[in-house]
Amino acid sequence: MAVAAVKDYDFPPADTMDKFHGAQLLYIGWEDHLLFCAPFAFPFPPSMRFGDIVGGVLPGAFGYHPDFAQIDWAKAEWFKSGKPFAPDFDKSLADNGLAHKDVIRFRTPGLTGIEGSCS
Amino acid sequence: MDMQVARKKLGLKERYAVMTRGLDWTPSYQKMEDIYPYMSYEGIKIHDWDKWEDPFRLTMDAYWKYQAEKERKLYAIIDAFNQNNGHLNVTDARYINTVKLFISGISPLEYVAHRGFSHVGRAFPGAGPRVACLMQSLDEIRHAQTQVHSISNYNKYYNGMHDFHHAHDRVWFLSVPKSFFDDAITAGPFEFMVAIGFSFEYVLTNLLFVPFVSGAAYNGDMGTMTFGFSAQSDEARHMTLGLEVIKFILEQDPANVPIVQRWIDKWTWRGYRVLTLVAMMMDYMLPKRTMSWKEAWEVYFEENGGALFKDLARYGITMPKCAEQIALEKDHLSHQAWSTFYNYAAAANFHTWTPDEDEMAWLSSKYPNSFDKYYRPRMTYWREQAAKGNRFYNKTLPMLCQTCQIPMIFTEPGDPTKICYREVDYRGEKYHFCSDHCKKIFEDEPEKYVQAWLPVHQIYQGNCFPEGTDPTVEGFDPLAAVLKYYNLESGRDNLDFDISEDKKNFAEWRGQATRNI
Amino acid sequence: MSTVFIALQTNEETRQIVEAITQDNPQAVVHEQPAMVKIDAQGKLTIRRETIEALIGRDYDLQELQVNLITISGNLDQTDDEMVLYWNA
């Protein structure tokens, strides 16, 4: 036990997957677009198709940015925990190896925010 | 009959010693470790409690006399402020949002500090710290009450403050200050003293109070200024308590040094992260700015803190490791923070807005290395969009740091274009952090932080809707339900300043105050 | 040498206290800010009861200073006659 305590101090974590009504948490950030102050947190069913996230969810989350409409998804680079990642748009989150509380980012080469400021 | 007794009068130190020391007895019915059960588990060794020195040497008669004088002065000014509609003298109604931030974010901490000092005062076997903690506990509840009294005047006329305590327990950004104090009061008594008495009250206090109170002075807010000064006069005693705590613990046993160093590192960082709110307040929310966050940090931490740690070097204590990263963040903190509240204006209990041209010129001049390059473009874009009726309201919930609970808005030290991502796998679960420092705090005591009540996760668990809400019904609007849970009225307490009732009312009332209508 | 300082509210009571401090600490620098006066000194600052009493024309208890004190920097040593702020390094 790392924490100093007067007796045994061992309690369950607050955010285990079973608490999210069938969903898992996935964090998604768009590199170089800090107009959105932080990456987003989403609850998705593990069976959700990756392509449905990109096509159905990301527009609502990121669409405000003038760069969004110009994204060529074929050229987007993906990262999982900072390491290169190649999602299969037709597979589910689970089949893409994305577990509860994983973090992914996408980078859209050539699109670097408002006036190139990475905003 | 003449009774002439010539005796030498006792000096302050001797008087104080006679009034406060040697008045208790060594227990004989119960063991010391049973009466004071929290004294050894943190690993701190104390050999001689009598070595504790009280710089201010206040006995109760002096305490009540001076505190009563402060209260009389304070309430006279609050009454005058109320009677005179003092709220109409502020520079402009945007300023009032700093007061909303204060009552919902800081005042509840004053109350918890009162409870914390009350608890640790009971926990220490030494008379010296007991007396000091007793007085500080009384001071803190006085602060909580004076703040509620002063700010209640604003609550009569402006929105967002009506249920500040309820908000503190629930609203997404208020978990940041709340969790800071939760962490402190669940720590042992020695850590609490180093965390609050030293790191917060000594190292960082000037970065909370001086900005808010000078801000109030510059912006015509006599109400806040008056409680600020009243509290500050107690703070000097709190600061000396904090410094004495550190010196006392370090002098008692060399084994204490590494434990205290770890606490200083942890709490300076945690306190600094909470001060993110102050940075943006200074640079973006004060219509008339006093100094920049960067300048305040340079005076009150780099210079002042520098002198302090030089003094403590003889014990083997070093400047907290995080000071380096904080220096790098100086140019960015307030801009990144304001961007966050601009993003999430729909979910906050105060308004936000974009800075105008004059204000951006000030920001450019204070931040020549960063504002124009990284932040002016987005502020300008937001401003232009708002003018077109397309004001940005981010409706998607952000990723949060597990330790400081702030959204992951902070960038890599040295590269302000890249979000800083750090993660840890612990017992089969993944945890995320905004920085190496928050990550280390977790790694040192994971058993605490895995239990964090993170607002975004709690919303997704369905725990942030009013009782009886059915999230499965057609057309369910989770954000609307969350606002109800927060007891905030959408369209009134939140959104942009320009469309707010506050702005409209202030203009109308000020107009009335200057004309014969 | 490190800077010590004392900051006081600006009001009628503190006007002469500031004067007393500058008399006893000729090297000290006084900064006037809205509603506040900050007095910086190198290494050490001494506030003397007698000097204050001479200026205000009545007996003075140094503990009265607390009512108008905003903040301090440095270690503090207080007796009936003097309040000293100092750094050891």
C-alpha cells in the first residue's frame, strides 16, 4: 500500500467499465486544433463500428471548426496512446483493440487550425 | 495601607509562554498513542513539542480584541456598500463574474479549511500547534461567513451565485478546488499542515488573495476589497504558522526531510493547478487589470518563493521540482484556461466573452512571446463568429486529468501547440494525466486517486441528473438535465456575457443612477 | 540577499506606521498600490514600537498592526518592542 493510512485502505476505482451502462469510455483528440480546449470523452458501446464514430459522432463534436469540412479521412493519421495506430473503419471498437479508457488522436496533415496557429 | 509591589513586568515572549504552555498534564488513564492516534503513521518523527515557536504570540484576549475590531470595520463597510448600491460602481458588469467564481470556488474551501484545522488541532499533542490551529480554524470560518455576507449583496442583483454550495459539490470545474481540499483533509495531520499551512498559505496565498483583492480595488468593488483585506490580515498569521510548521518538523528529525520535500512538491503543484482559475481571472475577467498572471507569478513566487527556499536550503529542502514547468507555462496558462471556459460557457455558472481590441493589445504587450502567435487567432475567430450569430458553445464533454481534475487543456512543456498526454495502467485500469507532476502524485498514492469523483465520468454514469430522471426517453437532453442537477437556469446563469440578463440589468440600473428617472 | 517585505492597507492609521518603518529602515523601498502599501527591504526589516508611538502620539501595542496587515515575507520575530522580518540566507 503506497498511501500512508491508519488501517487497510483499499477501495474500488470509481470508473470501472461496469458503471457505464454497457458503454466503454474512449477519448478522442484532434491534433493541432486547440480551438477545442481538450480532447473529448465519449461513452460508446464496444460493438460500435469505428467508421460510425468518424462519420456519425465526430462531425457533431468537431464540426464547428472551419478545417473539419476539409478533412480527407484517407490521409488522416491516427495514434493510440501516442503510438501510430491504423483503425479499421469497418470493425468495432473492441475488434480494433480499443479498450475502456483508451485515448486516440487523429492528425490531419496540412490542416493546422485558425491561421496555422494550431487553434 | 500601601501595597507597593515592585515586580518586573513579563515581556511578550514570557507572558505568552505562561499563558499557553504547561497548562495541560500528561495523561495517566490512557496512553498518548490512543489519545493522539494519528501521530506516527505518516512517518514524521517529533521528539520535543516544546520547540514550537509562535511568532505572533497571541493570547485569547488579544485575539478577540483584534478580530472584533476587524469585524466591526468590515460590517460597517459592507453596510455602507449595500446601502449605497455599491455594486453599480464596478467598472462594468463583466467584473461581477469574478465574484461568482470566488463564492462558488473559494468560499466553500474556507469552510473546509476551518474543519481541517479544527481536526488537526485536536490531533497534535503539542500545545503550540494546537493553539495556532484553533485560531486558524476560527479565522477560516470567519472568512467563509464574511465572504457569504459580502457577496450576498451581489446575489441580490446578479445571476449564478444563488446556490453556491450546491454548485461547489457538483459543477464540473468546481471539482477542481473541491478535490484539492478533499485530498488535504483526507491526508494525515502533518501532511495537512504542510499542504495547507505551508504550501497554500505561505507559498501560494499571495497569488490568490492579492490578485482578487487588487482586482477588486481597481474595479470599484469595495465589498470584495473589504472582506479581502479583512481576511488577509489573518493570513499573515496563517503564513507564519505555515513557515513555523515547516521549520519545526524539519528541525525535529532529519528523517522528516524527504517526506516533507515530497509533500512540498505535491502541494505546490496541486495548488498551482487550482490557481489556473486565478490566472484567467487576472488576464481575462478584470475589465481593469492590475498586473498579468505572469507578472504576479514572477513577484510572488519566483522572487518571494525564491527567497523562502533559499532560507530553507539549510535543512536540505529544495525548490519544488515543478517550478521549472510552471515557469514554462507562465506565458500560456491564462489563455488556455480562458479558452476552456469560453468553450464550455453553456455549462458554467458565470459568463464568458472574447477580449476586445484594447484588451488584446494589453495581452500582446504582457505576453509578447505567446499571445499573438498562439491565442489571438482563436480569440479573433470566436469574436467574428459570435458577431455573426454563431457563438461557439462546445457541447461535447472533455477528457479530464485524474489528479487535478481539470480538462486536459495543458500543453507539452516547451510546445504550446500539443496537448500533453500522460497515462498510467494500474491494476487493470487506465488513468490519464495532464502532466508528469499529476502523474507522479497519482503514482505515489494511487489508492486515493482511483476513487476520484470526476464530473465527466459521473455524468456518463448517469449520476448527474435530477432524481427521477429517465435518460432513455425520446429526445432526452443530457446537458439540460445536468444543468438542472447543478440548479442552474439555462439562458440566465450561463452562456455569453453579451446576451446576459446581468449585462442588461447593470446598464439599466446604472443609467437610472445617473439620471432623474 | 533576499527581499523581505510587509504590506499594509492604505489608511489613516497606517500612514504614520509607514513613516516609522522608513525612518528605522532607510534602505527600505515603499511601493504604493491601490489600497495597499508594500515595503521591501534587503534581508531584514525592523518595526519599532517607540518610533510609531512618537509619531502617533499615544501608546501603541505592536500587535495592533494585525488589523491593517495584508501580508509579509520572511521569518518573524516579535517582542513588546520590535517586529523583525528576516531571512537567514
